[in-house]
Amino acid sequence: MTVQSTSSCPFCGILTGVEPGTIIARNDEKQFAIIKSIHPESVVHWLAVPFEHQESTEVYEGENSARFIELFEWAVKETKQLMVNEPHLEKGFTLKTHFGSFETVPHPKIHILAVE
């Protein structure tokens, strides 16, 4: 599977290298990545995203619930491994997602935030 993107999605653009952005971790086999948020809500704010595009996290979870759970589990595992090189994660981290109108960028994602 390759990145299934839409030209207007900034996350798809980052994953394909068309848009600037920082990829923290990438797994081409699982087709998941962790990218740095450009609008951080915490000293560490990353986003776990699948390569495939969907118009919202809610739709993605509804149509691909097993894959959404796999993304969540992968995000936890990867973040735990990345804690070694990120001192701001020493106190722990929070994972969260948005459903409904609060989701501002149309692409499935799980937020990874340092506990402050």
C-alpha cells in the first residue's frame, strides 16, 4: 500500500514529501507515521496518522475499527520507545482524538501529548 492521499490534505502532503513537516517515526509495513504538530498544544505534540486518507477520524474509526485500534496500539508502542530521546515525555504522555466538528484537519489522527 502506498500513501492514499488527497492534494488538499496537509498530512498526506507531509507523508508524500510534498509539504514540509517533521516525521518522528514511520512504519512503511504497517503504513503508519508519527508527525510533529505544527500547532502544538504541549511541549511535545505529535500526531499518529495512517497513510490512507479519510475525511475524519470518526469516519475512519467507524469504517476501519480494527485498523484504528492498531494505529492506537502502534502509537503507544512507538511513543514509549521514543521517550528515551525525548526528556519532555519523562512524566508520561496522553493520547487523544477528536470526533465531530472540533476536528479541524480532515485526516484520521491520534494526538500524542506530553504530560506537563
